[in-house]
Amino acid sequence: MKFLDEYRNKELALLLSQSIHRRTHHPWKLMEVCGGQTHTIVKSGLEDLLPPDISLVHGPGCPVCVTPLELIDQAVAIALRPETVFCSFGDMLRVPGSSQSLFDAKARGADVRIVYSPLDALRLARLSPSRQVVFFAVGFETTAPANAMAVWQAEREGIGNFSILVAHVLVPPAMEAILSSEHCQVNAFLAAGHVCTVMGYEEYLPLSRRWHVPIVVTGFEPLDLLEGIDMAIAQLEGSRAEVENQYSRAVRREGNRPAQQRVAEVFEVAHRKWRGIGEIPSSGLRLRERYGHFDATTRFPTSATPVNEPAECISGLVLQGIRKPHECLSFGTRCTPESPLGAPMVSSEGACAAYYLYRKA
């Protein structure tokens, strides 16, 4: 398949591996900031192609995984209301809240539906004017344009029975939080290509300069990642710290300006709590006042009581790149995709799920 098979070529992968081996003279730790990249790394066995001195750690690149427990509980409470139809992407349904998941709510009779786009939820609101349709707006900058467009379209059409529960988080502030942590050992980042397709990579330039850290915008196929690693190692070994674009077939420096404008019109930046990590300043989005009547938290007030992760779950450490999934004592025993203790085990982009599916050790 064009633009797929050629990025999984074994011979080219070995050549890139050899280049990385030739470049590497010091130990380095690289973090990928995308759960999709994590799954490719683990599934393809890319770490086995790297020198022993190169370590890959997995960052908070799964928006499902960092959605706080309180917000999951709020989603469940809204879904259980008899007048609502709660719509979500499928991987949110089994993410555990403090006591139950959206899947549990559905089993109790809640009208919870899997959709593939917020526009699907908006279409449902048009067809069911007597029901309140709520969409769980989860994601990084990648999904924000579609969610902004759904709200903008609902406003334009005067659809009053549609709202969204916003759980958007932003990548650069999370990277800043990791770099500023006293536990940080990350030497370079592989930035998420899909985020940069929307946002470009100009916002990474001050981050790279301030912390003197290489940032390479990287795609999602095995050769993308190996080339991104090769570029990052070249910078580290040459004492450089720049922003480079490996994913040039999809990413431009300025990103998608019309998409950015729509997001900026509908949303504004806000502080956001990250599951397992805590609050990161200016790391999320919320609806602007003009569109506040589409905010599900306003339309369906619920008590958001702070709750803690299970004590035995180390997902917060995994999401910060401090621990690997298989270093958790509950991994694969008390915590499995069928019975997860934390979100990274059940999300399709979670690091724990990747290790469970493809590695287990």
C-alpha cells in the first residue's frame, strides 16, 4: 500500500539501525510523546535494533490515559441521566473511573453510543430533538478542530440539544512539565506528527532553546521512528538542540492555519489536571464564553470530588517516563485489559496495553 509498505521495509530499517549504531557514543534517553508511536515501537521491536546505550521511554502521549478520574466519573453521571445520549470514541468506554466506567453505565441501561466523529453526535442531535446528546471531547490538538467545528456548526444551526464534555489537553505544556521535573532524565523528544499536522512545530522552538533539548517531529511507521531517532542522536552527539521535521510528508512548520483559527475561535487555553500527573498550567482547552452553553458541565452540573488512583497503579510514573509498564507489580496479573487498574492498560494508545499485547516482559 502506497505510503505504508515502504515505511515498513526491513532492509531500510536495518540501514537506519546501522546509522544509529555508528552515531552513538554516549548513553541517551529519548521520549516519544504519542501513544501510537509507543505501540509501533513495541509491536515492531524497534528497541532491539538500537544500541544498548539508547533508551526509549514513553511519555504522556495518550489523551485517554491522562483524562482525570473525576472527569470519567462526571461522564458516567451524565450518561446515567435518562434524558441523555452519551457519545464517545470507543476506547473511552472501558477506562475506569473511581468506581465504574462508561461501559458499566451502559450495562446499567445508560444510552452510551460509540461514534467515529463529533459530527456523528451532532447528526444524532438533529435526529433526536427530544434527547440531550453529549459528546466526550477527548484528545490532544489533533482532535480539537473537529470538536470545534461540531460546536461551531451547532451554534450556526441553533441545535440546542447538543453539548460536549471537554477533556482536551495540549502537548507542549506537558513536555515543559516533564523537563522541569527533578526526576527528568529525558535528553530528546520525538514529537507527535499528527499534533504537528494541525499545529505545526513553531511552538516547540522556544521549548528546545530554553531547555537545550532536541525535538524531532516524527511519524508513526517503523522507518519514521528509526529516522527520527537517528536525527535526534545526530543532534545529541553533535551537541545541538534544534527542532527538526522528519514527518515532512504531512507536517509544515506553520501547520494548518484554518484549523488553528477554528479552534481558537471556539476554545481558549485553561489549566488542566492530568490523570496520574496532577495539574499542569495552561495545558488544556475549555469552551469560550460565547460557546459556554454547549458545555456539558454547565448543562448537567455534577459534583467533581477529587479521587486518587489505586495505590498499586503506577500509571502516573509510566506516563512521565519514569517507569516502564512491566516494572509494575500488578502488570498482567491484577491489571489486564479485561480488568484494568489504570487507563494505560485499556486505551488503544496506552503504553501498558502495548506491552501487554506485544511484549509482556
